[in-house]
Amino acid sequence: MSPLLEARHVSKSFGGVQALKEVSLTIGAGEIYGLIGPNGAGKTTFFNVLTGLYPRFAGEVRFAGEALDLGSPHRVAQAGIARTFQNIRLFGNMTARENVMVGRHPRTRANVVGAVLRSRATRDEEAAIRRRADELLRYVGIAHHADAIARHLPYGDQRRLEIARALATEPKLLALDEPAAGMNATETEALKALIEGLRADGLTVLLIEHDVKLVMGLCDRVAVLDYGEKIAEDVPAVVRKDAKVIEAYLGG
């Protein structure tokens, strides 16, 4: 399995608090990779570094063999990394379809002049974006909500809509931050099937999730953070028995 993402000695501080300490990990192409740890372990901080929200950090991140430009989330998305958020961040007053269409922006070629003059190329591209949005809504199982206002959708469907919007960027790596948060058992099983389907279709997935049962049953490998440090990394069967991991979660 060739490496898709390589993080080397990534550190991030906020004032006197070090949120990440020399974290290194490698994610293979086509892998479902889990990142777990107690609250405050640094998981979301790592996501924010990876996706350009925290551009100032120590260390290096390489993606598809090249140094990743973490200057802005837009450039990260263009490079092929998309993410969802722990707290849902949809455009609540827009329809589900419109939310997914917005996600297509990093791959859009139309410029301001074309948008103002409504050129043929611009209109053709908008039609293609709309078709792609409908395809992605079908893919995640909420095509029947295409014209619904996003904030009116059931919670689980809002989570699916966030994934569809991320997929609209045509990523190579999809980073999911707590996608099962607030879901019931049925919704969680459906989410698991969706993630397995994404991998079957060639996508690499990085997963932060507090539902340890979901992570252990879904991921190829798992890394564990505690107080900003990586304390374990291996296949799920090994990680769940690691003494440091048990102590981090259970307090000794």
C-alpha cells in the first residue's frame, strides 16, 4: 500500500499549551485510518493543521508524494483533501442541493466575468455542477431531500449532507471529524456502510470518532493521541489491548 499522507513531527502550540507534540503518522492510499483519544487529546487540532485552518505549526505534511501547501483551506481542498466538522457547518437556509453545489467551488473554472455575463461556458458548468450535486445526494442516500432546506433535515441526514458536500470537491482523502456524533445505532450502521462504500470506490478515509466500537470495527489501522502525543498505532486488535491506551481511556 503506497503512502498517500505522511505527517512528520507535527507540533502545534497555543500560547503555553502544546496541543500536538511531534506527531508522525502515515496513511496508505485506500486505507480507512482511525484517530482516537480522550477529549482534549489533540485530534481536532491535527485535523485543523491538516486542512489549513492552523497554518502555523512545526513539522511537515506530505500528500501524494509532495509537500502539502497548508497556507489556506482552499489550497488544501484543491490538493485533494476534504473534511467534515465535529459541529455541523451547513448553510442552514440553503437547500441540500445548493449546499453540495457550493462544495464544488474548488473545481469550478468560471470566473467573475463569465458569471456576470452568463456566458455559455458558465451556464454549461453550472448545469454540470447541479447534476453532480444530485448524483452525490443519491450516493449518500438523501436524494429525496434535494430541495429541502438544510436546517430542516433530520440530524443524521445533515451529517450525510456534509459528507456529500465534501465529496463534491473530488477528494483523494476524506477526513471525517466525529461523523457518528449524535446518531442512533441504526444511523451509525448506515454511516459505517457508507464509509465502507467510499473506500470500495477508491477513496482514502481519515476518521476521528469517539465511538470506539465503530472505529475498531471499521478501520484498517488506528492511532491514539493523548495530551497531544501519539501513544499507539497499529491494527485495531492490537491497539485495543495496549496498556497505554487502556490507561488513557480508563485512567489507569
